[in-house]
Amino acid sequence: MRRTGNPDIVEHRPPARRLVPGTATRRAATATQRIGRRRRTPPLPYGGPMPSTTTPDVDVSARSWRTLLSILRPYRWRIAVGAVLGVIATLTGLWTPRIIENVIEHLYAGTSVAPDVTLFAVLTVVYLTAMLLQWGTLGRTAETVVYDVRKKLVLRFLGGRVAQVRERPAADLIARATADAPLLQLTVGTGFVSFVTSATGVVGSIVLMGVIDGLMLGITLAAVAVLGVAMGLIMPRVGRERALAQEAVGRMSAQLDGSMRALRTIKALRAERARSEAVLADAEKARKHGVAAMWAELISYETAFGGMQIITVIMVAFGAWRVTEGHLTVAALVAFVMYTQGFIMPLMELADGFSTIQSGLAASKRIAEAEEIELEEPAAVAVPAPVAHDDDAPAVELTDVTARYTPGEDDVVRGVSLTVPRTGHLAIVGPSGAGKSSVASLALRFLSPRSGTLRLGGVPYEQLTYAQVRERFAYVEQEPPVLPGTVRDNLLPARPSATDDELHAALTAVELADDVAALPDGLDTELVGATMTGGGRQRLAMARALLAGAQVLLLDDATSQLAGSAEEAIARATRAAATRGAVVTIASRPVPHADRIVLMEEGRVRATGTHAELLATDPLYAQLAGMPEPVAA
Ligand SMILES: Nc1ncnc2c1ncn2[C@@H]1O[C@H](COP(=O)(O)OP(=O)(O)OP(=O)(O)O)[C@@H](O)[C@H]1O
């Protein structure tokens, strides 16, 4: 398998195997072609994003090995079968020079070459069959490894703890599933297996060359040892430079992702050039390390092939002398030179396998890092036991809850106690940073309390699964995003069984029905988040929340970007929802129509009351309302 420019496309190609050292298969992969091919289809590192927030780290530690082996363990038998098939193909190819030797001998002796030709044909069939099976087995396995790794990562990213997922740049995580995973494919396809088959080829060639002429083998091995040392010095540099290029491309992708998200701000600041330079600085580093890796690779191949050509010339000259001295037949010399020529490819495959495994190690290290994100709940809790909620208990109850986002940092919610009744409208109001959204995060279990208790319908959160908690809420987050897909895809997750009429009713409630009807494909129009107004996204999210019909409608600044009739429509819908269940709105301004208001400041509940009560008694609330402070204060 070879890497192509596209990180997701990895060309399947069996490791160059030797049917005949120096013949069709062998010649097809001469040094120049190999280098040329690499140039045309550069290895992934230069083409795919590989974000990392850490400093470049090319550590190939025992831990990386353990990780790589544990990722590949489930496929070990299939990889072993591939390796065995590769060994069979290699051993088959090893006999070819001996057959040629026999053919020449028989031609000199005037005897029939039919048995040799027949054997050659049989070995060719065996070789082709083994290659076919090896390619098929490894290709399939490699694709399966990538799929399984991607599946694990996607499930972890979407099923992981919110705080842990959010603290990592999204582009970084995405790259681990998209760009790192295919590197394992290469490791399966060419890495381990080419190690085994190449070693077989090298050992087999040595044995057969020794059978032909021990002295010539000795000289060849001495020369190859010198070459091996040179290659050993150069090849690790290839791996190092590749990894550094991967890191740089990764940082570039994170930079570009952030800049694209802030496109309008960047343009308004006329900062396009500065941002482009910041992105391209990493692109330049990737280019620099890519070129360094290419040169190291080029030098190693040039050294290997140049060296082997020199060895071959020496062997031809030395062998010719041995022939004239009567120590060797011409046929044996031909066979020996063929082995010499064919010797280099397994050696280079060994080196190639080494650098491929290094890339696989780097990739598995990053994949393992992503797998450190803890899942909210193990798969075993997929079918939770039913819970008996107390019908008389409040919808949600927080008792003396304290929480923080990062261990060692300040608490952002401090001893908060509040009750959300089963029906009615509760508002949580406070200045920016007061901890209002953090309370919502606690209620939705995006954040875990450090102390205190949360209850849902009288049942402590610890006795509920995350899903059991969240099914009771319909949530509109601050600046809600558009989900990938159509209008319908954006609504149905709230109630998969909803009919078109129900979808239209929800859209009508937020005054979005006419806009959707005007779209080219109505409900089935693909939405592009970037082209939707903030108000449009809020109304769509509100429609989704209304459709869910959950017990608690939790709205975090849900109308901040709305005005006029749309805002009034949502206020109407909210009032209606408050008669059926609980509505909790979070706002930084007073909410006059709420039944009860909890005023928060610096993570604490500062006061509780109705709008009129707080307006009359609390200076902060009055200040938020833009009114003069109460006289009593
Ligand atoms: N994911 C997070 N990681 C770390 N700290 C956070 C995180 N989210 C919020 N905070 C911090 O927690 C504190 C409370 O923030 P929170 O968003 O809950 O306040 P808020 O009252 O909702 O403010 P706003 O109205 O501006 O959204 C702030 O100091 C904020 O910086």
C-alpha cells in the first residue's frame, strides 16, 4: 500500500515482492521508479492534517509500541496469514535464479530444459496465487483496522465527557480520526509484513548465494554491511522528519480551522494577511520537514542502489575471474549476480517497513491520546433500569452544589441551591460570568458537581444514566449551531417519529414556517450554518426544543438575537410550555414575565423572588434592568 496525496485515499499495492530478482517484478521497482513514485504520491504527512497542541514529539517509546500492538491485536491472525503468504511468495521467487542457472547448464549440455520451464511455470502460479491472497487479506484487514479505529474515535468523541472533548481543539480531534488512522493501514499493509517477508528474502538469498560460492558471498555481505550502516544512519531521519511534518500540518489545520470560523472578524480587522501568514508559517514548516524527509529518502535509495550497482560490477568482475580459474560455472555466476541484484530490494523493504512502522507508532500514540477522553457512561449502561420518579417532587432540585471545570482552579458554582417546580417559569438571571450557564451544564450533566446533590423528579443524578437525565430536558444553548443536514435533520433528533404536520407546527410557533416553505426543497433543504443568521439558528433550535415536548424547557439566552414578532412568538411559546411543564430561562437581563427569578452573582445565588420583588429590593437586579438602584439599598 502506498500513500497518496489525499490522506483518506491509500492506494493498495502489495509490497514489491520478488518473483525473479532482477526480472520483471524486480525491474518494475527500480530505485528511480520508487523515488519517482514517492515524489508523485508523497507520503501522507505532507498532505494530511495532523494537529497537535503539544510540541513536536517523535518519541517512539515502549508505550507507543504497546499502543500500536494493542490496536492491531484483534487482527493478529489475519496479519499473520498475510505474512505467511508473503513468505511463500518470497520463497517461490528465490528459486528463479537457480532455475535460470539450470536452464543455462542444460543448454550447454544439450539436454532438455522442459523440466526447468515447467517448474518455473508452477512456481509462477504459486507466486501469483500467494500474492493475490496476501494482497486481498492484508488490504481488507488494513481497511478494517482503519474503520474500527475511526469507529472507536467517533464514538468516543460524541460519547465522551463534554469538558474533556471541548478542552481539545476540534480540528485536532478530527485529524486523529481522518489523517492518523490511515497510517495504521500502511503499518498493517506494508510495515510488519514487509519486515517478515523481506527478512525471509534476505536470509534466503544469503543461503542460496552461499551454496553457489562462499567466497563471493563473503565479499558481498561485507559490502552490504557497509551499505546497511549508511542506510541505518539515514533512515531514522526520514521517520523523524515525517513526524515533524505531520505535527506542523496538524498545527496548520488547527490555525486554519480557527481562522475560517472567525472569517468575518478577520476581514473586518483587515487581518487576512497576518492570519494567512500565521497559518502558512506552519505550512512552511511542513514543507521544510517534508523536503528534508524527501532528501533523506532520496539519499538512502541512491546510496542503496548506487552501492548495489557497484557491488554487482565488482561481483561480475570477481566472478569472471573465478570462472576463468575454474571455481565457478558461467551459469552459477549468472545466478549469483541475479541474487546480488535482487538482494537490495528486500533490504530496502526492511528500511521502508521500519519507517512505515515509525509513522504507525506516531499515529497510534495520537490515537491513544484521543482515547484518553473518558466516556460519559460505559456501553454496559446502554439499557438502563427504569427509574421511578416521585410525581410530587420538583422537576429539578440543586442542593448546595459546588462545581468547577478544572481541578485546582476556582469554583464557578458555589453552594447553589435552587428548585425548578414541575410547571411554571423560572429565570436564572445575573451578569456575565455569574455561573448561569454552568448551572445549566450541571443540570444537563455536562459538568459534574464537586459537592452537593442534584435531583431529577426526586431521584439523585447518581442513580440515573446521562441519557435518563437528558431525556427530561429540551435545551437551547447559547448561540445554537446548525446540525449537519437538512431542516428536517435539524428537527427530528428531538422526536424521530414526528410527522411533517408536527414539524410545521413547531416551525410556526417560532415564526419560521414561511421561511422554510420558501426554501427550494422546504424541509429537505440542506442547511449551511454559516449562511444562517444567529436569530434563524435560535428559532430553529427553539422549534426543535418545542418539538421534544420534554418536561423541562431549558433556554440559555435563547432570544438574545431575536427582536420584534419573532421574540414575541417565542415568548408566547414559552408561556404555553410553562403551563404544561417547567421552563427555565437563563438571561443576563431581567425576565419580567417569569414566575420566579434566581439572581446569581460570582457563582452564588444572591437573591430569589419575583421580578417586582427583586426590582424593589436588589440593587444588582435593578442595575441589570437599567433602572436606578432601589432607595432601600
Ligand atoms: N468550559 C469551561 N471551562 C472553564 N471555565 C469555564 C467554562 N465555561 C465557563 N467557564 C467559567 O465559568 C465561569 C462562569 O461561566 P458561565 O458561562 O457559567 O457564566 P454565565 O453567567 O453563563 O455568563 P454568560 O452570561 O457570559 O454566559 C466564568 O468564569 C467562565 O469563564
